[in-house]
Amino acid sequence: MKSAGDVGKDFDEYAKAWAEQKYELEVEGTVEGVVRAGTDAVQLPGDEWGDAKILRDSYAAMVDRLKLPSSVNVLEIGAGGGRSTAALLEVLGDRAGDYHVIDVADAFVDTLRGRVKRPLDIHIVSDVDVSMIDDSSLDLAIAQSSWSHINLYDQYRYLRDLRSKLKHRAPVVVSGLFIIGLADGWTWNRFRRRVYQIDHGISGVYHEFISVGMLAEMLARLGYEDVVIFAHGFTARRGKLVDDAFVPEFPKGIRYGYADNLTTWLKDGVATTAVLPPTAATAPAAGPAGSDQPLTLAEVKRTARRVAGRIKRRLR
């Protein structure tokens, strides 16, 4: 687990050594690793992390799905070389209002300064710090591929401190987060890769991880609403401000929406309601003892009839 300052040093070194690496474009992530392709699209540090057109299409769908206002004040956390910044500004066009960037790597952000000519409010920090943002001024907080480099405690601190900076019901959108507990092969591969780095004393840039339960609970306890968690990220809206010292109970459990991926949710807005901790009423029906096979529909119906029968007998 690294501090923000240490992460900044890692990415400064990454930016300085970037030209020597001859990076190719990441086109796919498989369980085995990253699939890359040669292309002239990789011109600046950060370009190698994904197709800019795909990112622009995703942001266009995001702006529509989240119903952002006619003028959008943005905070981007971890803009790095500015690939995501340029894409979002292109999508917003004249709707772009104040645009704040918080980052920990000054050398990496030099690429952003050269890439984006529009005035930006860039803040280089060595710890979690959003104090420079006016209260209740943000229409959107976004992190693209950066959140997975923020340790667990700092993720919480950002989510805690962002609440006072966001307007009521303004969204937070995080894409590029490794969430344990969703049976995602790519995430597990990255976790194994991190273990390998630890075993062999390999230093440099690496990813942090969070469990789906921890993420859902943090967002719930901080008062965020309309939470939707994906395999590699989440969206949530700022709800009512709650006291950070107050520890609420959740007699009905912690509820959140789950969708397989951000792209699909942006298109259809459909998410399955999940509850933590799982209960008999919400957990999937299990198969026979010792089996990992789910019950068939007919077996589920028979089980439901038996339960209903027992309830009726108790009520007589």
C-alpha cells in the first residue's frame, strides 16, 4: 500500500522513461494479460492505456445517461497525461465549465499541459486534498484509470471529502478499479501479478485492490445514493451529507446496483439490486448439498411452494 506521494514519484519516473519503452496500444485485457497492437495512436504518455475514440464514445453516453446540466463543472482525479481530459472536454464542448485536475505526478501532468490548450485548474498534491475546490460547486467528479493506484484508505478519504464539493445529486464516476469479489478473471490476474511483484521485490507502478463489500459499505456509510458497481468501477450520486463520526446501522442491509460493465449500463441503465450481507431472502438458490450447481426453475418453484405451505400452517 503506497502513499499518494510515493505513487507520484512512481508516475514521474514512468513519464520520464516512457519514450524508451516503445509502448503499443492496449486493445484488450484477458486473464492471461494485456493484448497490445501496433498503431500510430500512441503518441504521448498515457495513450497506450486505451483507444481514445472508445473513451469519447463512453463519455458521450455517460453525459446522456447521467443527465448532466448545460454547464458542467468537473473535477478529474488523476488525469495523468490527459488522454481522458481531452476526450471529456471534446464531448462536453461548450458545456464545459470550470475544469479542475488533481494529480500527484508533476512530470506526468506536463504531458497534459501540452496536450490540452484550454485553461485548466491543475493542482499537484502529495496527499488527499480537495480544499482548493469551492463547496457545492462540482457537477461531476471523475477518475479514469487512476483510482486503482489510490490505496484503500485514501479512496475513502476522497469519497468522504468530495461530498462537500459536489452539488447535491452530482455524480462520481470511477472507471478502472480492481474490485475483488466479482469473480472477474482480469482483476484476479492483476492481483496475482501484484503478489508476484511482492514475492520478487519488484518496485514501480502497481495496482491497489478493494472488495465489493468494502466499496459498497463505504459509499453507503458516506451517504452516497444510486450506487451502481461494475467489474471495474462504480457510479454514485452525492446524497444528504452525513456526519463522518456517525456510524449508521443498516437493518435492511446495504443495497446497491450491480451491472456487468459500464458500457452496457450506459446504454440501457439496467442494474440488478444486490444486498450485503446476503440473506436467505436475497441469496441465489443453492443446488443439492455438496453441489455447486444452481437449482432448476422447477426445483425453485417446488421449494417456494414448500416454504409457503409451512408459513400457512404456522399462521393457522
